Amino acid sequence: MADDDKVIDWSSVESRLEELEYLVYKAKDGKPAERRRFRSVADGIYIVQDRLNRSRSGKANIKQAWQQLDFLHKIISSEFFNKLNVTDDVKTEIILASEPYLKDVAQHLEKIKSLEEFINGDAWKSVPDQMGKLQALQQIFVKQQDEVDHLTGQVQELLINYNSAVSKQFIEWDKTITKLEIKLGVAEKEED
């Protein structure tokens, strides 16, 4: 029951949350950016976690393509075609028919090669650690949300009790005033 006895400084929590949102939503130049489409911090956390998970799964696909790179180079090389027992006309037709595909594969391979340092960078290595911190932040947020719901219920109950007490007091005052008006009315009639 020690948790119930704690006094929560909501202004401090609110200021810390605003500072956190500023840090999350600020633009690259340090100026506040427009709020993103996140409706709440929890939505933002969920969306970021989802994007991180999707990007990690994409990394595995890129690593698979990277592992197949040697095989693709072997297929593209002229030695591969020389080993085939096919005439030069057929080889030419195969190459011409595959030209758009080969150009597309070459572009993708160049793109992958240019992103190799990003794929193997330190940013990806810290993702699992960040996921643990993100989950801890989610748990804290859920706990605080539960506390807010509990306090909201208490405030509603207090307001209902207050309104009931005030209503009873107004009824008592109305009865008292009515009695006094009746006595005053009787007294005035007797004087006349």
C-alpha cells in the first residue's frame, strides 16, 4: 500500500514527457518539427518498434542476396557461357532476351554494394539493445497509463460525491429559506 501513499507530481511528469517529445520530434537543425502522425507516445513507440523489426528482417534478405553475389557473378561472366555447349547465335539471343533483367540485377547489385557499409554498420548492432530499452519504456508507459486511469476514476468518484453533497446542501438551504419565508409571511399577515 506504499504506492497508494505516494504523491505524484504530475507537473514534473508532464514536463518530462514534453521534453521527451521535443527530443523525439525535433528537426535535424534543432528547431521543433511539426508533430508526426503519431496520436500518442504509445503509438509512436509501437510504430518505431514495428519499423525496426521490418528493417531487421530486410537486412536478412540483403545478406542472402550478398551471399549469392559470387554465384551471380559466375553466371554473368563470359566463362559461364563459354562452358555451355550452345552456338553463338543462341548465346546472343539469350543475352539479348535477358538484357533488361541483367541491367536490373546490375543496378540492384550496385545499390547493395553502395549500402554495404550501412548494412554492416554499428547502428544495426545496437538495435537489440535499443529494443530492450524500448520495451522497458513501453512497460513504464503502460504502468503510467494504468495510474492515470485509476486516478481518473478516483477524481470522477470525488466529483460525484461533491456534487451529491452540494445538492443536499442546496436542498437544505431551500427548505430553510422556505420555512423562513413561510414564517415571515405569517408574521406579516398577523401584523396587518
